[in-house]
Amino acid sequence: MNRRKFIKKTILGVPTSLWLPAILTSCGEEEVVPITTDKKVVIIGAGIAGLGAARFFKDREVEVILLEAQERVGGRLRTDRSLGIPFDEGASWIHGPNGGNPITKLADAAGANTFFTDDDNVAVFDVDGSQYPDSGLDDAEGEYDSILADFPGEINRSFQDVFYANYPQFQNNRLWTYQLSAFLEFDTGADISKLSSLDFFDDQAFPGKDVILANGYDTIAEHLRQGIDVRLNTRVEGIDYSDEKINIATNGASFEADFLIIAAPLGVLKRGAIAFSPSLPPAKHQAISKLEMGTVNKFLCVWDSAFWDTDLQYIGYTAEEKGKFNYFLNLKKFADTNALMTFAFGNYAIQTEQMSDAQISAEIMSHLRSIYGNNIPNPTNMLGTRWGSNENAFGSYAFTPAGTRSTDFDILAESVNDKLFFAGEHTSRDYRGTVPGAFLSGEREARKIIALL
């Protein structure tokens, strides 16, 4: 699924000189020079941002300690193998693997198995089981792209309000509800009723057709962690940067540092899970408060045998309710399993977190039975996520809500007193909500510290 569907079409028209050099320097094109220093560097959060920063230091022989609250590294790069197949709970795709995307190089180095997922290999069905003709889908998608290319956004109005005010004919159109959900809500993680109508899509993307990591995204995290001093099950509770040295209090020990990179998710910062002394600057506080975390939940269903067209890569469903299990990924295309993965977007994603597995399975099956008939069996196994209530994330990725501007991502990236440095997808204005954005932010902050050594 192409999470930067619209922008990918436009970035190819941007001169590469404006964006390629910064990407290439993060992909190992520069000379790596060892650095001698007695300064102590600590990083909070062993997601892709923290791991990327730690690897940058380690490659230059600067020792670093990486503190991670969970029992494993990777953060939102989390793979569940309990059913014998890799189910990526967070990131699944390399969106745009070309043009210097650093994750492509990391995947190669980690021995990840990538598979091209053809976005055009899709069949979309209505609630009565009838299939939309390809020509109708192409026309609707073309109009969708055209509208987003020249969208009349307003600072204090949500995307939903502005869209339906300008295009009331789509208010009760299930195909358009499907597009706004499976395309835009998936891309941003936000419900369109909350999403900014002005800065909803002003970020960038790498070119190329999306690939999925067939053997699990955590292969990249495990590759990056090699040789890094990672302290697992170490939850940071307080940071005191009032003295020359930074004191970091955790659930079981304390650490001292000259430089600290905070790569905890925006959702954790918003919850005030880490106490800062002194308090962070007002502008930083405001940016943390204003930007929000969107939620996309994923559900893997497994059967003894497939009842769907296994030649399809994707199956769409124009549900009556927005964001409700309207898109299915066919895993049988790249894995030896009879499995479909489906999604909950926007407000419905939050709703699923209050539902039992049995309720979720029943709702998923009601959609599949509308397409394939009432005689298809229930899944033998199901796995699902609840990112909105996950205490280590409180959401999937950051977005710009109505009333804010994307410049707030730049504020989140600002350092404090040359002591505290901030990384993560929520600190990347251009690549927010993405794995490469998180990874590049870690390297960005490591460079800032290197310049101070």
C-alpha cells in the first residue's frame, strides 16, 4: 500500500539537487573518521531513530548507551512470529525504495527479503458483493489526485470539513469514503475529521514502487543493534539537565551524560511520561501539545485454505463505516500461508481497541462474507494491534491536526542548551510518519553532537 501515493507523483518533478545530497550522506557515501572523546552520550529509545543515532556514533568509535523501556529493540518496528509467519505490527513496507532511501540499504545489509507489492493489483467490492469496474476506480482515483493537488485548505478547519464543503456530492459516496480512508487516513494515521486541511500532505517521499519485508521488519532493527550497548527494560522517568552533566533517572538505575538524544515517540512525550527539570522551553511544550499521534491498527487473519482470489495483491471494500476493515493485503502472494491482513483507520482504529478479538473477527468476516458468500469459514487464528493504548507509543505516527502548522515538526527537532537533542519521525517535517524519516532524524541529531565534540 503506497502511503505517499499522491506526493510520490509530484516529487519526481522536484530537482534532485534539492533533496538528494542530504540523503546520500546518510547512506554511507561519506568518509567515516574515528573520533576520540571522553564525553558521554546516552540515547533514550531503541526504535529506528535511536538505533540509527547509536550506529552513527558506534561507526565513529564514540561509545554510547541506549536505554529502552521494552524487552526488545525496534520500537514501532515490531514483528510477531507467534503464528509461524512474520506479522509486522508497525512498519511493513519500504515506501519508495529508490532515490537514496536509507532503509533500502539497511534492508539489504540485514538480509531482509523484499517483495514488490503491486498497488494496481487490486479488486474493490461494494457492500452487496459487486465489484467496481477498473475504469470506475481509475476515474475516481484520478479525480482524487486532482483534488488533493489543489486543495483549498484553511488553517483552523479540518480536511473533512473543507472537503465536504467543497465537494458535497461525495458525502455519502462509499467509494470516495473508501479512498479518503484507505489512502489519506492510512497515509497520515489521522481521522480526516482531525487532520489539517492546510498542511495535511506537505511532506516528501522517495521514488519507486513499494516493497514489503517478507521476513519481518525487525531484521533491520536487529542488524542495527549489533555491538551497541542497549539496556533493555529500562524506562526513563526523569531528566535533570540543570547542571553541567545530565542526570537520567530510570525505573532501576540512574545514568549521567554530557549529551542526551531523546528518541521516545511523540505519544510518550505528550503523556508526560518523562519529567524534565527544568521544564522544556515553552515553544517545545506547545509543539508537543499541538501535534498529535494518529492510529492505524492491523489485523492478521489465517485460514487453513484460501477462499479468495490468490492472484490479487489487495482486496478493497467500500464499507458503510469509514476506516472499518476496508483494505486487505493478501500474504499468500509472498508467503507460504493462507492469510489476509486488514486495517482499521482513523476514529474506527481507536474504536477497535475497546473491542474483543471475537468482535473484531466477526466484523472482519461480515465484510469478507459480503464479497465471498456466507459459507466461508472463520479464521483459525487472528492477531491484532492496539497502538493507541500502547504505553510505549500511544499511537502509530504523528500528524498535523487542524489549527497547527507543519513547522511544529521543526520545533520538535530543535535542541535545548546543546544538551538535549530530539529524534524520531515526529521531528522530521519532510518525512514525518515514516521509517526513513525516523532513521534520518537519528543521524541528524548524532551529527549535531559530533560537531560539538
